[in-house]
Amino acid sequence: MVEKYIHGYFPIWGIRFVSIVDNADTENKGNKKSRQINGLVNEWYLEDMSENIKSVLTDKRKKVITSGHLHSMAIRKTHSKRTSAHRRGSG
């Protein structure tokens, strides 16, 4: 998707793309292949990270549901609110 903009739309719009980190410059035709490879590797990395994050969040949700932490936390919060409201009203 990014390559579509860098090599397709940007030249039409008169935009020069320069990246210091990746040593990319659209005026240098010699590094087009390396930009494409870097883009592909970056997309793979992001896909892996996304899957890992989804997996961790799913595990955390399952642990909260099966252990009942959500219920006990709700009780503590409700009790805490009542106690602090009672203290404010009595002072």
C-alpha cells in the first residue's frame, strides 16, 4: 500500500519522498528494490506484533473471566465509593 503511494501517486503529485532512517529517496532509482524489501519486512513485523498483542489480550480476558477478578474488583470499587461518600457527608 505504501509503495503504491511512493512510486505511483507521489511522482504524479510532484512529491519527493526521503527517509533518513531507511536511506530512501525517490529521486534515487537505484534503491527502489531495497525500499520495497524494507516495506515488506516492516509489514510482516507489524502483522506479527498485531497477532501477538491480540493473543495476549485474549489470554488476559480469559483469565479475568475464569478467576472472577472482575466481580471482586467491582465490589471493592462500590464499597470504596460508599465509604468515601459516607466520610464526606459526616464531616
